[in-house]
Amino acid sequence: MDYFTSGRFAKICSVTKKALYHYEKKGLLKPALIRENGYRYYTLEQADRVATIRLLEGLGSSLDEIQAFFALTSLAEKDAYLHEQQAQVKEKLELFQKMAENLHFLDQKLHDYQKLGEGEAGHEQLPAEYYYVTAFQHNVILNPATSGIKYGALVDDFAKPDKISRFFKAADPESSNYVKPAGHYVYFYQTLTNDEIPAYGAKALTILQQQAKIVPPIYQEDFSSAVLNQDDLIIMKFSALVAD
């Protein structure tokens, strides 16, 4: 049987010697041989155990949990544990996917804001988007902590452009109650304070109507003030569907 020093075995397993000593201390991995001088040696077959430890560690299991897993004598119990880990991995993947989508959304929006500037109209072709819409309520302040990364307000009546009609936030198709139609949209960005937003509707309507014939509603989309690093300022995106 071939024996490997702890340094050589650590390199084979892509771990540190410190990790091997820690695993030994926790009772997870005992050296195959310990010389009188205290030198520790391992066999190649033990690399499989290290790989399993690393896998379960990567999934978020503590060393105590991993030790409990190795102590299981029933294959059914081991299978149940691994199925539970798979479920947790799937949940984490879905969370990371959502985080990636949010980061992509913020990056695209910031890039577009920098390119277009403030008060300058732009045009975009958008696919249908799904929202969850609620009635406007006074003294309710929308924010990403409660509304998600994409949210805002709707102005339905062009005769009363300063009157917000409804709130919206992005939603899955199954949980949505409103579909923002696909089509050609005209839009612009403007930096405002929370106090300035309610009275800005009339000016927003004028800017949009100067660019194209639009149909209700006007979408007032909020953009995190953290991007500007100024808590009292918000990047607002005003947009509307261009009439056919």
C-alpha cells in the first residue's frame, strides 16, 4: 500500500494541511498511519472521504453534521440526508438565479441612465412584463425591501397627470394581476426627491407626448437611491406605450 505524507496528500485533495489536521481533530479523517515521530500518512483511497467532506461543506453542512452523516449505518438514512441536501442546493440555485437577474437589471438600467442622461427621451421595444398591482394609498412609501427590485406607480388619467392611480411591482406570471403589454415605449430618466415626485406628473406627460402619441398609463419606475449614494434623491424612469 502506498502512503502519502500529509503535505502530498493535501495537494492531491486540493486542501491545506491545516484542513487535514482539523478533519482529524473532529474525527472525520484519521491518518492511515502515524509514525513514532508524529508524521502522518494517508492512502489514496482516503481522498474519496476528503472529497465527500468538501462536497458537504460546500453545501453548507457543518463538520458536526458531516460527522453525523458518516456515523449513519443505514443507507436509507444516508439517502434521505443527501436528498435533503439536493433540495437545499436547488433552493440556493433559485436564489442565486434571482440575485443574478436583479444585478443584471440594475446594471443595465444604470448603464442606460448614464448613456441617455436626464430629461432626454429614449425609445425601446419591450416584451410583455408581469406585475402585481394594488390601489394607490396615501402615506405609503414604496421601497425595494418590500416591493422587490422593480416597482413603481401608474398614472392612468392623462387629464390628471399628477394623480397616481396604482402601485406596481414585478411578479411571476402565476402571481401577477396585470400585464404590461409588449410594444414600443418612449421613456426618460429624471432625478427627483420623494417630495418632488407627486407634482412631476404633468411635466413627465409633456415630455413623453412631445416624442410620440402615447396611451395610458404612464409608468413611474423607481430606481434605488443607493446608486446615486444620496438618500434624498431617486432616479425615476417615466415611460409610456406608443400608440399604434
